[in-house]
Amino acid sequence: MCHIAFWEPTFAADYATAAEWEKAPYRVAAKIHPLTVEQNALTSFKSRTTLVPCRANTIGPGIFLQADYAIGGADGTLGRGMQWQGMSLWMTLRYGATPWITSSYIPTLPGKLFFLGELAGPLVAECN
């Protein structure tokens, strides 16, 4: 959900300015957003939400923004048209860098971003 190394978008609320946020090096035992918990339950814990840790050690923008080269990826599809990273990818690439969308800083770094074509859209719900 738009995080980088578990640096959650909600952490932006803890900083007065983007410049202050950009200097933050890491967090120890950071509280993970419930959507990240659910994503990890789906991808790594065979849907066992209760097994997913609710906290993580992170690296922050004070470290990842200093990268000489970054490699990112979005492979969040589940098959049968289901996915969870389409909206995150669109937000990352379309709205400019903001601490409220941590991953939006990835396009500002030199490197490569890989993603599955299905995530590029269109993001149209299958409802009647």
C-alpha cells in the first residue's frame, strides 16, 4: 500500500514538512498500517492475518532517497482478474512526490521500475 521498506504513508502525519520527512532515517518497531497487514496476509501468510506482525523495523526516506540507483517492482496480481497493487501503482506514477504516498518518490530516483501489465489498467471494477 504505497510503502517502501514498511515506511508507511501514514507516517507523513508525524512530520511538519516534506523536508523534515525526507531526513528521517528509520523506525524501530514501527506500527504497520492495517492494509499492509492484510496485503502481507495475502502474499506471504496464506491469508493468516493473525500471523502477520503488526510492527516492523524500517528504513526511511533519509536512507532510501540517497540511493544511487533504485529497482522497484509491482507484481500484485492474484489471477482471475484480482489484484491489489493497481491503485498503488497509479498513485505512485501519476501524482508527483508526496510524503503521503511514500512510493511516489520512486520515480524521482534513477533506476528501473518493473510492473505487471495488468496493473497498468484500466482499473474498472467488475460490478453490476
